[in-house]
Amino acid sequence: MSQQEEDLATIRHRLDELIQRVGELERTVDRLRGAGGRSGGAAAGRKPPERTELVTIPDVPYNHSLWTDSDDEGLGVRDRHAP
């Protein structure tokens, strides 16, 4: 067996181990979520985050007076040359 084939076999073996451990982790998380407040553990006091409403941002351009006397980041003040 060449070195490349050995490396590929090792990678496949490690990938199989990773898939197996991720499956175990998913089952553990599901079990802890299912236990919820019954277990009294650290996850018992946590609540799922509340959903917030989406904010619609209009496509109209901003009022140019908002940018009066503003600096362009890294470029300096408008109408002046950079030092």
C-alpha cells in the first residue's frame, strides 16, 4: 500500500470517528433538551431566545444633511486634501 493510500485510509477512519462522535453529541444534546426543567441541571434555567420582528429598511437614499461635516473614514474631511 502506498503512502497516499495509507493517508487516505487514515483520513477515512478519522472521518468515521468524527461522524460517530457528532452523532453521540447530537443524541446527548437532544436528551438534555428533552430533560428540560426536570433535571435541575444547568440547562434547566435557560429559555430559548425570543423571536424578534424583522425590520424593513427602505430603499430610498438617506437625507444628505445627515452626512454634513462628516469625515470619510481613512480619507479625511471632505473638500480637503489628506496630509
